Amino acid sequence: MKYLTEYRDPEVAARYLEEIKKTVTRPWTIMEVCGGQTHSLVKNGILNMLPPEINMVHGPGCPVCVTPLNLIDKAVYLAEEKNVILCSFGDMLRVPGSEKSLLEAKAGGADIRILYSPLEAVNIAAQNPDRQVVFFAVGFETTAPANALSVVHAHRQNLDNYSILASHVLVPPAIEALVSDETCSIDGFLAAGHVCTIMGMAEYGPLVDHYQVPIVVTGFEPVDILQGILMTVKQLERGEARLENQYSRMVRPEGNPSAMEVIHDVFEVTDRMWRGMTVIPSSGYQVKAKYQRYDAQKKFSVNIAEAPENETCIAGEIMKGNKKPFECPNFGTTCKPENPLGAPMVSSEGACAAYYHFSDMINQLQKESA
């Protein structure tokens, strides 16, 4: 299969590994931003094969993981108290809120449905004119076009019973928040290729220039990841800081103009709270005033106070690259996928879930870190 099997070729991967080993001369810390890249690193055993000089840390690139407690509480409130049909991607259902998850609300009788596309939610609204339908619009820039398009379709059909609970977050402001932190020890970044497929690369250049940190836009298969690491290491070893595109088979510098057009039609940039971290300025999308009838927070006047995070969960430190999942005392004991303390143990893109499901490798990593 073109663009897939060749990026899983073990012989090609071995050649990149060998070149990385020949190139690196000193320790470097590299963050892969996207949770999909984290899973590729863990699932394919790449962390074990890299030379010890390369320290891969895992970023906040899991939208489910960074969705704040407050928004999950709002989703539960809408489903239970406002009797809406609440639609969501499956990953969100088991993420704990301050008191319960959406899955627990569903078990209690709330009408909560798992969908694969927000356009399905628009169809549900059209088929149920006597019920309010809310889609929990979570994601990075990657899912923003489809979520925005659902608003446009509802508007064209003049549906008064459809709205979205927007929880979109943006990658470049998150990278800036990380690299500008005085405790940051990250030397280079692997940027999320699917985000850049939508938004292009223009927003990353100023970060590279201002903070003098290499950023390599990278794909998700093993060879993608290894090539991205090699490109980053070569820059670091030469004392360079440039923006490069490993994922050129998919990413164009200008991105996808049609996708960006619908995003900018429906959404505007706003400050956003990141779960386990802080409020990052200009790091999220909210529904524009012209489409406010489709903004669930305004339609239902949802006003729920912020709740404190679980003090025993170190998800924020993991997503900032300060700690690894196995450094959490609760990892694999009181915190498991069936009983998660934090979102990274739930999501298919969460670092804790990746480490947990590939425990043989994690046992080895724990021994090496002891």
C-alpha cells in the first residue's frame, strides 16, 4: 500500500537508527508533540532502540487529555440536566470529570451517543426536531474543519436544535508555552503532521526563529518518526535551528486553504485552559458571534465553576515533558484504563495509555531508569 507499508519497512527503519547512532555525539531532549506519534514510538519499540543520548519526551498533543474538567462537567450537565442528545467521539466518554464521566452519565440514563463524525450529529438533529442535539467538539486543528462544517450544514438547514460544545486547542501556542517556560529542557520538537496538513507551516517559523529551537513536521509511521528524529539531531549537532518538513508527502507549506476557510468562517481564536497545565493565551477556538445560535455554552447559559484537578495525578507534568508515565506512583496500580485518574490513561492518544498497553517495554524502561 503506497505511503504506508514502505514507512513500516524494518530495513529502512534500521538504516535510520544506525544513522542516528552515528550522528549523535551528546545528549538531546526531543519532544514529539502529538499523541499519535507517542503511540508509534511506544508501540513499535523505538524508545528501546534509540541511542541513550536521545531522550524522547511526550507532549500535550492529545486533545482528549487536555480538555479541562470544567468542559467535561458542562457536557455531563447538558446531558443530565438539559436532557439533550449529547454526541461525542468515543475517547471522551471515559475521561473523568470532577464527579463523573460521560460514560457514567450514560449508564445513569442520559442520552449520550458515540459518533464518528459531527455531521452524523447534524443528521440526528434533523431527525429529532423535538430534541436539542449537542456535539462535544473536541480536537486540535485537525478536527476543526469537520466540526465547523457541521455548524455550516446546520445553518443551511436552519436547524434550531443543533449546537456544539467547543473545546478546540491549537498546537503552536502550546509549543510556545512549553519552550518559553523557564524549566524547559527541550532541545527540539517533532510537530504533528496532520495538524500541518490542515494549517500549513507558517505559524512555526516565528517560533523557530525566536526561540532558536528546531521544529521538524513529522508523520506517524516508524520510518517517519525515525527520519524526523534524525533530521532534528542533525540540526542540533550542527548548532542550527530550522523549520523542516519530513511529512512532505502530505503537508504543503500553505496547508489546506479550503479547510482553513471554513475554520475561520465559524471559529475565532480565544484563550483556552489546558487540563493539567494552565490557561494558554490564544490557544483555542470558540464559535463566532455570527453562529452563536450553534454555541451550546451560550444557548444553554452553561455556567459551571472550575473544579480542582486530582492531586494524585501528574498528567500535567507528563504532558509538559517533565516526567514519564512510569514515574507516576499511581501508574498501573491505582491508575489503569478501567479506572483512570487522568485523561492520558484513557485516550487512544494518551501517553499513559500507550505505556500501559505495552507494559513489557515499560518494565524494561523502569529497570533502566532505576
